[in-house]
Amino acid sequence: MEKLQKSGFTDKESKVYVAVLELGGAFPSRIAEYTSLNRTTVYHTLLNLSVRGIVNEIEKKNKLFYQAERPGKVIGFAQDQIRMAEDKLNTMKSILPDIEGLYGAFGIRPKITYYEGLDEILGLYREHIRFTEPYEMLAMSNADKLREFFPSDFFDMYVKTKEKIGITTRGILPDTAENRTFNANRYEGIRAEVVPSMRFFNYEQFPSAEITLYGKNRVSIVNFDKKALMGTIIEDDAIYSMMKALFEMSWNSALAKE
């Protein structure tokens, strides 16, 4: 039966066809008993096999009796499957220009991935460090919130992986005493060129969130609200370029660390 399924039969069609062969023909009720399938399923399956010419039906005692056609008919069924597949392929080829026209009209959409809950948010941050080549990370962050959510061993791994890859960072943070000491607390013992360069804005201007530009064209956004901890990664050249321009304008007007 497994080989029949590979040739295009469904599981039920295989069972019914083999039953008809082994019984040398039978009424549907006997086939249902033999295969342990319900009668309605057997009737529908026999009808499908009959339409394909694999079994034939004859009337006995005012009831339909089914028997197998010559085995060569199975080859005809397989050839029909090939013809139908070719018809579908030719149809798809014929409408491909229309599909491509619609695709081009609406443009290439950004790839967006959503994350929810602490475990998934940690997965989002792992995406920042899934690179083999160094790059500059740009972040606007309420870094105070990082301490509330991230296990210290996770953040240590994150920082050390950034150092290993050679990821440099510029960050814009709320101007608080905690954030002014963030590097000293979190990047102790890390190579100086990998330690983030920080600038600051007034605390009131920062929500409980973080935006990070990383890689060549990716932007992650995280909401640190405990009641709705969630994040998004957007992969798109245009959005990345726009966010980078906004970051640079903010960077130029922010307060440098004293």
C-alpha cells in the first residue's frame, strides 16, 4: 500500500483497491468490513476509483458489486496524474506574467517577525549577534529596563559575543545616573573599541522601549512594559536607512557624556 500511495493513491484509496484485489471483488459492505473503513468513505472511494477506471462496478442482486480492472489500468492512472500536473504547470506559466506584474506594482514588502514574552525577546536579542562580520550597532534605549528583564548571565554572553565579533555600538539613552554608569557596570573588562559610545537626552523624552539598528538592514523594536513585553524585527533597506538618518540627527543633537 505504501508504494501505491507514492504513485498517487490516497491512504483510503490504497486500502480499498487492495481489498478489492484480495477479495476478488466485493460489495461495498464487505469492503468496509475488510478495511475497517465506514461505508460512506468506502462508497466515495469506490466512486473515485471507478471514475479513474481502476475498478469497475456491476449490478448483482440489485446491488453494486465492485471488481478490479486489469492491473495495466493503474499505469493509465499514473499517466493521468502526469498530464494533470503538466496542465497545472502550463497554467501557472501562462499566468506568471500577471502575478509578476502585481508583485512589482506593490513592491517588495519588508520582512517582519514578531516576538512576545521574555523567552522570545531573548531570542530577538540573539539575532543581534548572529553575525560573523563586525558592524556598527545603533541603539536608542531606556537601558535601565534591561536590568529588570535580562538575566545577568545572558547579558554577559551578549556583550562577550559582541566583543568576539567586533560589533561597535553607539547609543542614545535617558540622562539618568544609572545610565551614565551603564558601561562601567555592563562592559567591565571588554575591549575599549567595543564599549558603546553614549549620548543622552532628558529622561522625560524616553518611553519604556528600545530601538536597535543592527546588521546591514535590520531594525528591532522592543516594548519593555511588563504587561505587554513584546518586540519586532523589521528587515528592509529603506526602513533601515530612514531610521539610521533619524538616529544620526538625534545623535548630533544629544548631550555627549561628560
